[in-house]
Amino acid sequence: MKLLGLFNYWVFAVLLMIGLYALISKQNLVKKIMALAIFQSAVFLFFITMSRVDEGTAPIIQAGVANQIFSNPLPQVLILTAIVVGISTTALGLAIVVRLHEEYGTVEDDEILAMDRES
Amino acid sequence: MTMLLIGVFLLSLLVITAIAIVRSEDLFSAVMLSGIFSLLMALNFFLLDAADVALTEAAVGAGVATVLLLAGLRLIPPKEAPGRPLRALSVTVIAATALLMIYASFGQPTLGDPLAPTQQHIAPWYIEKTPELIDIPNIVTAVLSSFRGYDTLGEVFVVLTAGIGVMFLLGGGRGKPFSRLDSQAEQGLSGHLIPKVMARLLIPFILLFALFIQFHGEYSPGGGFQAGAIFVAGIILYSLVRGEGLALSVIPPRALLLMSAGGALLFGSVGVAGMLMGGNFLEYSVLAENPVIGQHIGIIVIELGVGLTVTGVLLSIFHAFAARD
């Protein structure tokens, strides 16, 4: 029971490392961007895990219900805005990849580096 | 207990999907898998009591992000270069770090522990004071737009900056209009009857739902960020089915620019208005005679600003990708 309560943290660790692994070992730039998104999602999961309180509900006050227990609203606020910022930065990264492809004709970073060395 | 097991099941699916994303060499299937990943993530957030976050992740991650990645994929090779073998060094480092973090997790409070340090500081204050100071039911909205308005203002400007960056790179500003729109060729799926009819039925409701999320965000899960993303999803559906040209005649590029910049400006000027009326920057209490009413006015206006900026930026980004040859 105690161990299952830590499962979220293990998934956080595994997802974070899957993202990091793909980020350093994949050559394809789009894959790198997706890896960054996985990495980022892992952090989101960590924050939202911390916000949960047993017997709690989503932090919305219902009229006429006394002594409600709420989950922590603060991590939720931080992650809510981070998700939208995340998509914007993903789009910016993708735009850079598209421009790189127009200049170099490839999106594999080892090929791009090789071309840079030749010139 | 049941909830815990459902959570474990969903989280396991999440890990499997993440591995599949990393392993698949076909970028198209990787993008589709990342849509599934986001949806699973949204379900997890919902299980963990974060209704607002789940709504955002479902709209942004599973909806808009997938479409943006697909639009980008159209411009680049769809396949990854043939795989290179696993690198022993990076696998070792990654595995060691993962094990270390799992080891460290044994010192963490378990899921839902009410005595965890996170639950002791400041959050109880927000929960206690929201009914008194702001008097809106959704505490997340209260914290987002009033207590921590500075954060939100900063994030709105980050979104705006990212949008400006994309338009610099791919075109779409006033000097560089979206390039492909002059062609008279039939665009989108307009030749296909079923998507067309379905979209015509769905789009009004999606847009209506976005407006509901926008203006009911104080009472139920929602707010400017989610509403913007859902609105954008509706318009993107329209442009997928009827072509970007028609979508841009509904909301022209100039209007998109005005929305992106105007939303951020609206947010900032509410802050300045607070200063002019004798309070601090982003202090809404001074906006009206009664401080609670002042908070309500401030929150509605800044949520509108957030919604406008998110809609404008995400739609501009979509059009910048979609109109590129």
C-alpha cells in the first residue's frame, strides 16, 4: 500500500529519463522536440502528484458544503500555465527545425553538423 | 484503493506510450502516439483532482499540439534516419539516474498524504482566504489570476514572444503575409462529404463551449488558457475541412496580430489601472468601490486578455506552419 503510493514518483523518474535518453541519443530534431515534451510532461506529473490530498476534491468551492477537503491549488496553477507555455515553445522549436530543413535539406543533427564542418 | 489501481494502470500505459514514441522510426506514428500520451496524461491529471489542468492538457496537448506537429511534419521528411545502436554510455547514465531517483522517492510522502510539507505552506491560506477576499468558487482561477497574477502575466508574455518568434521564422506578420493563400486550388478536405458535414455540426458547439469555458471559468474548471486552446481547436478544424483561405477570411491575419498583442496589453493595462487608482500593480481590489467586486472585474478582464492572446498566438502559429510551402 505504502509502495503503491510512491508509484507516481517512479513513473515520473522513468518518464523523465526516457525523455532525457531520447534527447541525447536521437539524431532526428523532431524526435528531440518530442523527447523534450515527454521530459516536460514528467515534470507536470510530479507537480500534480504533489498537489493531491487524500479524500480531497478539485479545488472548487461548492455552495452549502461545509468542511470540504481540497487538493492543493498552487501546483495546479503553475502547471496549467506551463502547459500552454510548453506548446508555444514546442512550436518555436518546430519552426526552427522547419527552417533548418529548408537550409540544409535534412533534420538529422549529425548530417547538419557534417555539412557545417565541410563548408 | 480502486482509484489508486486505475492510476497505476493509466501510468503504466503512459510509460509504454512514451517508449513507443521514442522507438518508432515513423514520425507520423510518433506524433499520433504523442497525442495519445497527452490524453493519458490528461486522464491522470483528472484522477489526481486537477480538473483545470486536465482540461488544459486535453485541449492543448492532445488537440492543438498534435495538429501543430502534423503541420510541421508536412514540411520535413516523414522518416527518421535508420536507427543507430543503443549507446552503452548514455543508457548506463540514464538507468543509474532513474534508479537514484526511485531510491530517493522512498523519502517522499506517499500520494495524497495530507501531512506532506507541500500541503502545509501557503496553500491552506489560499483555500481559506479565497471565499473572503475574492469570493469565486474556483480557487485555481483565483490563485491564477489574482494571488499570482504576476506569474500569469509573465507567462502570457512568454506565449506572445514564442508566437512572434514563429512568425519571424516562418512568416505571417504584417510584412510577410502567409504565403500560400493566393492559390485558388481546392484546399483542405472540402472534397470529402462526411468530414464536411461532421465539422459543420461540431464547430458551433466547440466554439460555444470555448466561450462557456472562458466566461464560466470562475465557477467551474476553465479560464482563458483552456478557452483559448479550445477556440483554436474549433477554428483549426474549420480550416482543415474548408481550407486555410476561408479560415483566414473568418479571422484575418491582422485580427490575429491584434488579438495576440491586444490580449497581453489588456492584461498589463489592468495592472497599470490598479496603480493609477491607488493600489499596487495588478491589485484588483481598488478597481471598484467594493474590493470583492473589484477582484471580480479584474479577473474577468485579465482572463479575457489571456484568452485573446492564447487564441491569437496559437492560431497564428498554426497558419504560419500550414501556409508554408
